[in-house]
Amino acid sequence: MSLIDARMPALQTSGRDHQGLDGPSCTAADDNNSGHGWRIVTVSGFDLTAAIREVLHDVGMQHETLVRCHVQAAPPYATELLRMEGLNGTPLTRDTVKQLWHRAPYVIPLRLVRYGPASSSPEILDVAAIGTRGSQEEYLGRVEQIFARLVEDAIAGTNRGQAELSVDTLRSTSQRSHRPAAIDYMIARWHMRLFSELWSVGLTTTPIINILSAGATGAVQWQPADHRNSYLADPFPLAGTDQLLCEEMPLHGGVGRVVALSPDASGVWRTSSIVLDTNQHHSYPCTVKDGERTLFLPEATNRGGTTLYELARDETPKPICAVALGRRLADPTLFKHDNRYWIACTDVDIGTHDNLCFLYADQPEGPWQPHRCTPVKIDICGARPAGSVFRIGAALFRPGQDCARTYGAAVLIHRIETLTPDTFRESVVARLDPDPDGPFPHGLHTLSVDSERVWVDGKRFVFDAAGLRRKAMRKLGQFVGREKPAS
């Protein structure tokens, strides 16, 4: 585990939101030895808090590296220099980063660059794309924590190299808004108070190869749901059956559960059974056919809650193993590749929506090992998994979520070009946005391929008076709880 991740609680007490991030293909930084055998590294660009500097000092001690922080250091410099820059090579400081807070398209792509002693030639060690929404303090804390994570990985030799980001920088530039950031932030906060998300699942018979070439799902047949009490999301077809597994989430409190849908005589898919319902939240019911058995890996984001099951029809899921005892995994996606079992996921302790991690094992029972470059990607525009990993011929494809503007705004399809326990590289082949004229125009965050059918889910925002009352009562309770009793 990264020291940045391990010290998250302590860093958060400073009032900043410290999480984590990534980018693909691992490389190792060259050593620059001092006369005493220690490497000397100067870190410049974004100014770091004392807590973060202490963490980097400890990382350096583990790798015989003396880490110095000099905000204004620029190449050529006397020692090895690690600097945070924009993708065009301009240095990023706290002031320049602050100017991008809550500005559409709500993403800041950056890179970590190494300059050798007395050199002006940059070597790109890492890239990342960070979301700019939330409070300004949270945003700046996030940038700082990601920058520190990239520096830590560069010192340890687990940096990811120059890789393709999911964010489309040309598209992002064309979407920039000149609305004042403070106004945009206030609008976003009121939107969260007044509106709630409503999801539903649907299917399209457009072949997946056509979806990738057109960059559109085609016509979607949305399934009816009980939108008075709950919604359906995260569709995964159960191979070899006529069932579809989904998350069923109550609208007014409670936790999600996994249900199965089956088509009735008219072809409408309706809830036919409950697959997994406990006191813990369960969603994202990923399934994989493995010989004669079906492997079932639902999301459970409580720490150590991710469990791999064997699933048999009309039977209670049978636990096979706990996958990651000390971690909280979101959207864990199981697949097979090169005689290994893999899980793509987002580690919630590293970041909520912007990191991609891999675990692998020789057999489903484990042991499950993390990829050497964990996380393998840090990108708010496509890192978080968004449905089943699928093949077209020999090519392997991975759906990922764009969460820059809103959670689950769109799905990006990546082609996995290299995946081993030590390396990873992928490239974007298609972006799938929700139909702006359809019933769910505000989000698309799962895509699962089922032979000639493709399942998706969609989101729309709805005014939620009951939710507004609940939020107001929570705020009132917090205020009353802070009131001191009269003496």
C-alpha cells in the first residue's frame, strides 16, 4: 500500500480531501546518485503541505532518496527535478490550478515530468486527469494528494509512464464555460439538494461492433421499473439463462440489493427473484461463466466486503473467497485474460471515481495480488469500470465511466492493448453519451454485452421533494447537535 493511502485519515484531519489517482504502462525512474550513494530529488510546481512533505520524506528514506521541495525550481536545475506540468509543458502552481476550479468541462489533465541534473529535456513519468468539482478546498487537496502520489510512485519506480488519458482534450477545450466558478459551485450544490438520480436498465439489439464504430448505442428499449419506491441499475446478463442481474436501490433510504429480471410473455423484463439481500449494500452484480460454474462478484464497498461467489440458479450464492480484505472496491469487474483471472475496480480509499486498479490470480480461490502499478490509471474521465470486459475476435475491450461533469455521465470504451501483472496500456475507441432526447438523458454508466444484445443503464435527474425534506432534517439535526445546552 502507498504511504499516501496508508496515512489518509491523518491527512484528512488537516481539512483537505486526500484520495488518489493513476495512468497506464509502468516505467522505472533512473537513479541520480549523490556522492554518498543517495539519490537527491527536488520536487517543484504545486506547493505541498507539511503533512504531505513528511510522507514524501518517509518514502524517500525507504528508497535512499533525499526529497527536497522547492516550489519555483525550474530546469535546468542542479539536481534531478520532478515537476507537475500541464500537458503542454507549462508548470502548474496552486494559483494556476485554482483558476480551473469548478470550470467546465470539470477536468484538469496534468503530467509529472523528470528533468535530469542540469538538463532541460523532459521525461514524462506519469499523466493524470483530475476532476475540478466540489468545494475549492476539496479540489486543491485532491490535486495535492494526486501530485504527491505520482511523486511517490516515481521515487519507488512504479510510475506509469506516458499513457493515453480517457479525457478528450480537444473536446474538453471546446466545452469550456466562462461562468464564474463560485456561481457554478453554488448552482451545483442547489442541484444536489433539489434533485435526485433515477436510473433504469435497457437493451439494444445494435451489434456491439456497430456501437463502437458509430459511437452510439442506437435505439434502447428501456424496461419499466417501480420508480415510486426504487430504481434498477448495473445490468449484467446471467450467461446461459434468460435472466438479467441488476442492482435494485430504494429511493427513500436503505441499501441496494441484487435482483434477477426475466422476460414475461409480452417480452417485458420484470423482477423474478432476489439474488443477494443482506444488511450490507450490494450492487454491480458482475458474472462470468467459468466452465461448468458461474462466478459472481457483486460490489460491497464496506472494507474487506468484496466476496467472490459461485452462483447456481435458484440457490443462495456460495462464497468462494474474500478478494481484498483491507480494501474497499467499487464496481469490481471479473474477467479472464492470458490464463489468469483479473478484477478491474476502483479503490475507494484512493479515490471515489478517478482510479483504475487491477487484481489477478491463477484461480478464482486466490490468492489475489495487486498489479505492480496500483493504481494503473488516474483519470476522472474513464478510469472507473462501467460494465463487463468483452472480446471482439482477439481484441479485449473495457468500458469506463466519465464522472467529470456528473457521476456516470457517459461510457468510454477502451481497447486493452497490454495487461500483465507489471504493465498496462489501453486506448479509447468510442465514447457513448446518453440520448439527450431520450427518457434518461443525464447519464450512462454501465454497458454489458450479451451475444447479440447489449444492456445499458441510464440516468435522469428528478425533483425530489421528499429527499429535500430528509436533507433539511439531517442538516437541522446536525445544527441542533452542535448547540451547547444552556448553563
